[in-house]
Amino acid sequence: MRAKNRGYENLLLVLLFFTVGSVFFDRLSINFLFPFMREDFALTNSRIGMVTSALALTWAVSGVLLGAYADQSNRRKPVLIATVIVFSLCSFFSGLAGTFAALVMARALMGLAEGPILPVSQSLMAFASSESRRGFNMGFIQASAVGLLGAVLAPAVIVPLASTHGWRFAFYCAGIPGLVLAILLAMYIREPAVDEKREFAPLMAQREMPFTRVLMSRNIVICIIMSCLFITWFLAIAAFGPAYLIERRHFSPAQMSIFMTVLGISSVIAGFAVPALSDRIGRKPTLIAFSAVAVCAPLVIGYFQGTFVILCVAIFVAYLGYGCSAIFIATIPAESVPRYFIGRTVATVIGTGEVLGGFISPMFAGFSADKFGPAAPFVIAAASAALAVFASCFLRETAPRKDRLVVPVPTVASDPAVG
């Protein structure tokens, strides 16, 4: 039975890796296409921020609402499949947009579809994960997937397609993988079975516990703060980096693609290595160290001088800080609340971060870039990461102790972080 469970755990890990990765392939593709779209939509930095913010706002709302519905109704699989199909179709709609308003609407609809995918995926993974691999699994399907498909493959595939066939054709191609994945999810994913949940009967008895009580725990409050700060950091780099490299640092489209690919390779490695490290040395020290590393990444893009090769090496090292994101977005919340609340808690951590860090901060960064200079978003990003270092110092440790492999899922009575 253990081998069977481990086999499903690995299968789920691979499928959710590509599912979450395809979400961010679609979401981040537009950032590499902004230079090609600038003339058609008269894109200013403010308008780029508005497009990014529209998706983030609807992402946040649907993530919380549909994430809660999936948990409460135990219908994670149909919610996941339906949203994967819809966001794939929305990529086609982005390619059909003829006006700036239509483009904003297409991205807002995509955000509605994509919002619940990450929290639902992390909830499924939490049920299927062995305790000793929880940090690795949750980091792998989030940070590594985003890095490989969103930051490595997206520029490597999308930029050449846009250069040769136009940005609209690139959007059409970006929607295809999700439709294939929806079929695979329907074939192989299963809901957490009733007999699996019986192992957590004491926790299921807490279904009537107010969710607000869960959210007021110290760890969850800090994770929400860090989510806001790191999404600000992430989107400032993703939304403004490609255009800045071409227009201000005078990279060719090919150089920009290589640079962003190197950044993506760094995030792939950090995405599984940093959470795996936290399984061994603890969540808190890992977050403090790699949040500090993350401060350097936007400064490399905005200010660091050197040859192209040196810049690529510098961004590879600095972007390793991205690997800590899955720890405060998913792993610590999963270890700090009863499993019944994992999906909703992760969705709330992400959703709040998307509203403040994803909706408000890109517009603020865009306006700042137009008023104070194009490097302003990177100053904002560096300051956000620095604040995340400070916030992480107040976390309570949740990782398994080295002398035991299993950490009991906390209850209201036993968890000092709740109540």
C-alpha cells in the first residue's frame, strides 16, 4: 500500500507540476510579448501595470471563492479541470484582442479561471504527500513549475514565435498545453478518498471552527504579509524586466530571451532545492537567508553593470531567492492549520497577496516608472524583498524535527499558532 501511495504521490506531483507551470506559462507570456504589442496598444508603463493588475485582481477573488468551494464540497478535481480549460481558452482570447480594453478584459477573465488552480493543486498535494517530502513536493509544483514553464520555456518559445509569426500567434500557441493537461487530469487525478480523510477525523470535527480564527494565527498573518511583498517583487521583475532590458539596457530580443531564460533556470533549481533545504534546516532560517538573496535580483536588472555574461551569472545567483516563495505561500500554511482549511488558507494567502502585491503594486510601479524613471519598479521590488526578510524573523518554526519524520497536523488545542 505504501508503494501504491508513493506511486500516486509521484504521479500527482508530475501532473500538478505541469498544470501549475502551464498556468504561469500563459500568465507570464504576455510580459515577453509587451515589447511586440507596444505599438498596437500604445502601451505605456502605466498601461502595462493595468494589464498585469487586472489579472491579479480577478485571480485573487476567484482563488479565494472557488478554492473554498473546492474544499468545502470536496470537488477539487472538477474545479481544477474546468478552470484549466477556461484559462487555456482565455489565452486565445488575448490573441484576438483588438483594443486595449479588450486586452484588459481577456486578461481579467484569465485571472478568474487561473485563481483557484494553485490553491486547489496545493490542497491535493498536501493530502497525497508523505510528511518527509511535503516541502519538496509543494515547492516543486509551485516554484520549480513556474520557473521551468513560465520563466525558461516561455521566453524561449514565445519570443521566437512573436518575432517570426507575430504576438497574436504566440498567444494562440500558449493556450494549447492547458487543453491537453485537462484531459490527463480527468484521467488520472482522484479526490482524496473518504478513508484517507478518516485518518484526520479529529480535524474534520473542527469543521465548525471559524475560519477567521485560523487566519488570525501568527504564521498565517506573516505568510500573508510575505505574499504581498513577494508578489510585488515577482511581478515588478516579470512585468517590467523584459521591456526594460530591451529599451533601456539595449539588449536585443534574443539577449533578453537568454537573460530571462537564465533567470528561469535559477528559479527551477531554487524551486525544489530551497524548499528541500527547509525540510532539513527549518522553514524560518531558509526564508530569512533566501529572502535576503532575493533583494539583489531587481537591482541586477536595474543597476548592475558588466558584460552580458556577468549579468547572466549575477541574475542566476540573485534569483535563487525566488525559491523561498512556496514555503510561505503553501508549506507553512499547510503545517500551521488543520487540513480541512488548507485550500482556503493557501487561497487566502495567495489572494491577499494578489490584491495588494498583484493588483495595486503593478499600477503603482507603472506610474512610478513613468514619473520617476523606468528603474523605479526595481527599487520597489528590492525594498519589498528587504521587508520580507524582516517579516520572516517573526515566524514560528513548523518543519519536522530531524529526529522524527512525521509532524502531527496541528489542532486548535495543540497548535500555539492558532487561537
